[in-house]
Amino acid sequence: MESSQEVLVDDQPTQQSTRFQVQTVDNDSQEHLSVPRWRPNAPPSPNGGRDRTESNTSQKPFLDLEGADNVEGSVKFSDDIDEETSPADTPKEPREYRLKACVLFLAVLIIAGVITIWYFYEEPELEADIGHTYRLFEKTKLFTLENIKGDKILDGRVGVNLPDHVVPYWCGGKRTVCLEWKTYGKVHITAKSTGAVECYHIVWETYKTTMPLEDCLNMSPGNWYGGAELETQEWPLENVNKTMSPFVSSDLRMEPEGYGSVLDRYFLSSNGVAVLIDDSVPLHVGISSEKLCLKAWYDRSPFPNPDNAQPTLNYSLCVGADVKTVHKYVVKNVLPKVNSTNSVPDTRQMQFPRWSTWPYLSSTMNSTTVTNYATNIVNNTLPHSVMEIGDMYSTKYGNFDFDPSRFPDPAGLVSQLKQQQFEVSLWVHPFANYDSTTFVEGLRAGHWVNSAKGNAPGIVKWWNGYGTVVDVTSENARQWFIGKVRNIMDESGCDSVHFDGGEVSYLPAGFVTESEMTVPDEYAMLYVSAVATEFRPSAQVRVGYKTQDVPMFVRMTDRRSTWDNNRGLKSVIPTTLTMSILGYPFVNPGPVGGTDGGLPDRELYIRWLELAVFLPVVEFSLPPWHFGDDMVQLAQKMLKLRDDVVTSDITKLARESLETGDPIVRPLWWIAPKDSTAQVVDSQFLIGNTTLVAPILDPSATTRNIYLPTGHRWREGLRRGDTYDGGQMLSDYPVELDEIAYFTRV
């Protein structure tokens, strides 16, 4: 028996009706329900709804849920069934096929949607701003630095070695930016404004022993200065290509890939940005592709780490109106400042040339050759201040004595030199070769730097053999060494000392000193400030690290007798400017013509001499008479020019430098900080603010281009005294072989 009832459902007046037919079938006492499907193509009735009475069975609108072959609860979908057809006669299709197809389709749709969202949606970059100008983008770890006008003056990337997929957490407060990368590291950034300069202090901590901390600064736009003496000295610095290496002092003659004898953790941008790295950082520096990268790392480096501490990268970015403003801030507030009670170095050495027996005499040096050398200087009417008795005077390297076979009467020799108006300087170094008596004496007293195990002196290779190096961190060792120097000076009558060496590169691997050093270059600092300073004002050193407060002559690493900037003639001006910006104004460029790589040719010697007479110190080793009488006459002419034009200014500027910290030799941008051409000129320089020097630095050249800084008028000193407006390049300015071009500011 079966019965049927038709039910009509209206959703809304404006919508179509849906008809449900409930059909009860007696089949083994089971009831089945037939539900009509929606018929989208059914014609509407005139009143807007579907006809309530007519049934179009040809549309087959029903979805039948019915029992099949006594399988309880089975469900079938039918598209081709008449309302009157018995359910038992309807073809059946498995439900799970369609269900799975629907699920699969939905899954594909969801996945496609997620991929689309991921591809097209980028999470907004969060910014961490501090002060007026520093902005850090947290996701990419990029930063920008802007000046007071809102112009970008520096950018780069911090946390270079942090994984990009790790998102930092905010850990800062109102006056600090703090971002933490869980399990990796953390950075704190604070700002401090001091008048015309604002500084941003960045401190990194690492949580992983295997992850070096590293930040990279883009050196473009802008030009960069400072850092260190280099084997290939560039001015500006962004043209340098140096792989990442420990930022410690090295003897460039032995380790040309390192950083030189004079250095400081100070870099300066022409955009008015100073980069200052804290002394406690185990600092590595790399310069390549116009990037300045700073890394903190202990492993396999010369930086001591007795407590196995994690490295920190701690530095500041200071922003001023221009390059000169921020540099003067650094000199006044950051670099060691000269005590006002200190006197300038021996001004006589700035007025008259130094003469050195090395390398001219070298292996032939004895009392006779030194006497003849001095006599020729006097007989050729060449001015002189100091005669330095250099290498090859002692019995063994490290012994503080004169070899009696070559110097039977050292006191008599020194006395004779003084009668010829020479001060006499003695060459000294911190080494003692293992075959010297000084080595044995220092060994018994424990005065040498020990090797890694700490129970024996470390043997090092230096340019004159193998030996040990005095432990200047030990008060007892210092006083013993100073006493040795004083004894030989007193016995011979010498007036001053040239302290050679002192670089970190000559410390033994894994060195152990009596007093623990935070950074290895504390050795160079103590060598100057606690040893050499005892022999001021005539003493000379060749290392400099945090010793700007010791007014002393600092000699460049030996120059090669070549024209190029690979420690050749073209390197002299960039190196002098670099040392001056780092806070060492009393620069001695070393002997005219260079000392390394053989004798210079005649033309190179002349051009070197012309440049040297405008620098703070002139030094000779290879004498002018080596090239003949005409070279002696040229030397006399150039030294008179120095006396007429340069000497009074240099001695005046030397005194002023102790008060202001301003260098004697200055870059062109010193009087035109915004002049982009002045920022890149590497073959000219200023003496003070009034004299511009433009030497010839190329072989066979008798003309050169000369740039005159903007904002000033200039009078030529070489010829008729014509005046020129600044801000222009004088093309092919003629300069003969026996001339040097210079201009004075009107």
C-alpha cells in the first residue's frame, strides 16, 4: 500500500517555490522519502512563482532517497526518474563517488585560494623608528638613516646572519628600540642628541655560539674615509676591496692583506655620518662592493676570550650637518684628547729634514760611513735636524749596545755629529732574537709575551729573524725595557729614539700577557703611551691605536720606490690624509724616494721630494748627491721653498692642533664640506685652510688637472700670481719637472 501527499513551500513572495513530494511505500515495513530537486529551468507562472498545480515530470526534478535491495539506509541520486516510476526500477549510482568528488573539489579550491592569498598578499613591513632619523624595518632587517632635511644619507642591513624566516619580537620601551629573534639574538638601539650631532647606539647580543654578529652599511651614496693604513691606500675608502679580516694592526710589509700600523675604529662619510665601534668588540671589517661590513667574532681570531663569552657588536652612528661637523664632534668627544699641558713634538724636525742611515748605508754602516754621510750633508749645504742611526749597529738584534767592530767609540761618533748640529736618534724595537743576551735576561725575569700555553716565551718571526717581544702590559717589563733604552742613550749621548714595530701581527699566536687585554691593539697603545712617551718630544713611533693624546711623530710604513698607490708615491697623500683624519697630525711619510723595492729612478725621486717639502716632516736616506750635483741644487731649492712657504704655517698649525684637534694636512673638503668634487680628490691637499698643494704624481707628466674648492678665490704661487675662482678645474695646468704647483687662498 502506498499513499502520496504533495507539499508546496514558498520561500519568499519574489522567489520561486519548491515542491516536495513525500511518498510512503510499504516495502517490508520500510518508509522512503522522495524529495524534489530544484528546477532552475522551469517556466515561472504569471504571478512570479512556479505553478502550484501543474507538475512537469519531464523535468525529472526529484532527488530520491530510497531503500535498495533491502540495504538499510542506502542512498541513491537519480537524475532520470519519473514521479510515477517505482523506486525499485530506478538505476542507482554509488553515493561515495560523488561525495569524494565534492570533497576533492573543495580541497583543491581551498588550496588554490591559500596559494593565491600567499602569493599576492604581503604582510605590511613593521618599522622601528627612533630619534629623528633612524628607521629599522623589522622583517627585512634593512635600516635607513636620514638627515635633518629628511634626505637618506645611509642605509644597510643589520643582523646579516639571522635567518630571514624568523620574525623578531618587540622588547623595547618608549626611548629604545629592542628586537629579539628567539634563540638567535637581540638588538638594542638608543638615540642621544648633543647639539648639532645626534648619535644612535646599536648593541647586538647573540644566543648562538655558531652565529657571528654582522651588520653591513652601504657606502653609496657618499664617500668614506678613516679606518686604517692600507697596502693599497684609497681616498675615498669605498674603492678599497678587502675581505673580512680582524681589525688589528699589522706590518703591511709582512702582511699586505691586513690593516696597517695606524688604525682606529672610526669611519667617516661625506654625508655627515660617523661610524664608531666600541673597543670591547672582537671586530672584523670587510670592504667590498661599496659595503662596509662590521662583524663581532672570537673564533680563530687574535681577540682574547678567556671567559668564553659570547661576542657583542656594539657601535654608534653619529649624524651631523656635514662631514666636517661630525668629524670635529668625534675629535672633541670620542677620540683621546691631548692634555693641554703637553707640548708639541720637536719643532726643529718640522723645520729641517731628518736624515736616516737606513736603508742607504745598511750593511756598510759603521763609524766611518756615518761620519762621511753627515759630512756630505753639511758640505752640500743641506739643512738637517736629526741623524737617525738605524739598523745594523748592535751586536745582536735585541741587544742594547754598539758592535765594537763597527763602532769602537759610539760616544765619540755621537759627539762629532752634535758638533755638526745634528740631534742623534737611535733605532729601537721591542724584539730580542733568541741568540741575544737580552733574550736570556728577559727570559729569567719573565719579561716576554708568552705563547698560548703561558709557560714559555712565544717565538715570533719578524723582519730581522726570530725572537720574542717585550710584554708592555707588565709594569716591571716596561720599566726594564725603558731602562735598557735609557742606558744606551746615556752611554752614547743620543738625544732621541725611533720606536719601530709594536703591531699586533708580531704577537705570538694565542699570546698570553701579564695583564689581560680586551683587544690586542692595547699592546700598540701601551707601547706608545707607556713606553715611547717617556722619550718625548723628539721620539718617533710607527704604530697608533687610541694614542691621539700622545703628541708624537708617527712614521708611515715603509713606502715602495714606485709611482703607484700600492705603498708607492701615489699612496703618500691618501695615507697622510687618513692618518690625519684618524687624529695623528704629526705625520712622517718616510724617506724621499721610498725605501722598499730598490732605488728610485731620478724622476720619481724629484717628484717625491717636491711633495715631501709640503708635509709636516721631510726625511732623507738616499741622499740627493747620489743623482749628481744638479739634484743637490734642486734639493736646496725645494727646501728653501719649504722654509719660505710652509715651515711657519706647519709649526703654527702644530700648536693649534693640540687645542682644536684639527689636522695639519687637510683634505680639500675641509673648507668645502658640501663640494662633491672636493670630497673625492686624492692627489691634492691643504696645509691648514690657506695653502693648496697639487704635486705631479705620474711619470713623464708636465701638466695636471687641479681642482680649486668652491666658495673661495685662489692665487697661484708658481708663476705670475694669477687668481682663480673656486669651484672649477684647471685643466692641463703646466708644471715642469723642477716645479710643484701650489695656491694660496685669497
